[in-house]
Amino acid sequence: MALKYQDKARGMLVGLAIGDALGAPVEFLPSPSDAYIEELDEEIAHFHDNTRLEKGAFTDDTSMALCIADSLLERGGYDSYDIMDRFVRWMDEGYRTYDSRPADDVGNQTRRAIEAYKKDPIVYVCDDRTEAAGNGAIMRLAPIIIANTFVNKKYPTLDEAYREGKLVVDPHDNESEFVEKDDILPTLKMAELSCLETHNSVAAVATTQMFATCLYLALHGLSKQNIANYSYRFVFGEEYEKFAIDSLDDLLGRAFKKQDYQFRDIGGYIVDTFAISLWGLLEFKNFEDGMLAVIRLGGDTDTNAACYGQLAGAYYGYTKIPEEWKKGVMLADELLKISDKLLKMSTCPVLKTRFEK
């Protein structure tokens, strides 16, 4: 029997938080070439406890995703102002942090965007775009993808949806996999908006559209190969399409390579994190092995692992994630409830944006 959408959606959101919590204690420590992280290897697999974070605690990746999820559910759609207000409360007051303290793990690009919002919430057409492209835009995508998946309302499994013609992916025939642009485009448009809130650059938006595509395809049952190969096909906007095509060979070339040395100690560039997430999905046969391999790369371990966790969680489903991780991550039960509520949304329209047209 095909996996239920509920299981795959839960896997995406919980996978995000698990990756964040597992990777955070060793963020920017050296990769396995250094003996220190090798000594921590066993502890990492069991939610390594240290002086910085409590065991199973998440960081900004999960907190910002929860801000978006709360807003989508309470507002009944996407409201830029409400989401940014929650980001302000997260940064300044500790809203949706694991310990209710003001966030101390805010990325530079995100902090600048939030501070700019406080001064003037409108983003004007004449405003300069940044060249920076941090990975913060893709670490928090899960709620948007889940909230824009509507086929499950009447057809809770992939098989049923396909039989009734509501899903254009045959879950049992990898050779016939494809999706229609009209189905995925609303999801990508909302993903783009969420990126622009804090990461207004061509590289960030294009990569966000590509990663959102992969999450959407994983949730809808495509094979690993086609998740990667179709990643660029639905990108829209001339400058974003150009960036996606120009970066595709390098991106997929690295993702399909078996060597891990190419990803060692990588920082927070959005394309690198996307490539690492794909590599973890393609190279390993289960959620657990891919997750640990991604973290052992060193570098920006929490966000790299949070992004892999979203993608692999959507692909394998919640039931295939190790029990210790599912039970050990903070807010474990609440994450399931939030995922289920997002999946039950009958519509998720764009209500308000702060971007001048």
C-alpha cells in the first residue's frame, strides 16, 4: 500500500526538526578528518548533549518553520506581515524558540531583513537586491509545501489519487513519473515569497524554487532520480530560470557523485546546502544513514541536516525515521499535530504581501 500523504508530510516536518537538533551541537566543528568529531560520532547519533543546547533542542531552522506554520494556520493562508511579525517576536522575544528566550542563532542575512522590516515593512520595487544567498530560505520550507498539498483531502493515499485521476504520478511506475506545472506552480510561488522575506537575491530565490520542487516531488511519490532530475523544470522567472540552468550541471554533478570530500566543512551558501541534501538522499538507502553522513561532513551541520531531513523525511515517510529520533526531538507530539493541521487546510491562498509591484 502506498504511503499516506499524512506519513510523508509528517516525515518532512519532523525530519526538519530532527536534522536541526542532531546537527546543532557540532555546527562548524571540523569534519571527520579531525579526531574530535570522530570521538563525538556516537553521541551525535543520540542527540549529543552539550553546554550550548539541551538534548533534542532545535535552533532557528525549526523555530522559523514553526513561525510560518502558525501563521498559515491562524490566518488561513500566506500573510507576509503576520509572518514577519512572528519572525520579529522570535528574534526579540523568544517566540517559538525551544526555551522561550530571544533567539541567539539568527543568521546575518535574516537579522538584517528583520531589522529592515521593523523600520519599514514595505519592500519597494526600487530597492536594491542583495547578492548574498544564505541557506536560511530553504531550511523552513516544509509548512508551505504541506499546506499546499490538497489532493489528500479526498484521496488519502497515492494509489487512490492516481486511480481517480487527481495525481499525475503513477506511484508504481518510475518510468512514467511527471507532474503538471499548474499543480506545482502555486506552491513554488509561495515558496518564492517566503524566500524574499529575508533572502532577496536571484540565487536564493532560484534555489528555493528548485528545493521546493524537490520537496513537492518527494511528497508526491517520485523516485530519487527524478526528484533530482526534475528539480529545475518548474522554475519560473527569466533571471531565476537562467540561474537554475547555469548552476544545474555543477549542482547535479556534485549531488550524484559518491565522494563526500567535496562537501566537507561547507558554510551556509544555499546552493551548497541544496546539493548536500540531494547527495544525502541519492547516496544512501535510508533516512538514518543519510542524516548521519550529512552531519559528519562538518560545516553548517544544523541547516544542512534540517534540509536533508525535510527531503528525506518526505521521501521515506515518518514511519521510516528511527524511533529514538522521533521521540527525542523537542515538541515531538506538537510537530505531528501541526503537520496534520497543515495537511487538512482546504486552501492556502496568498492573502497579503509586502512587496510593491
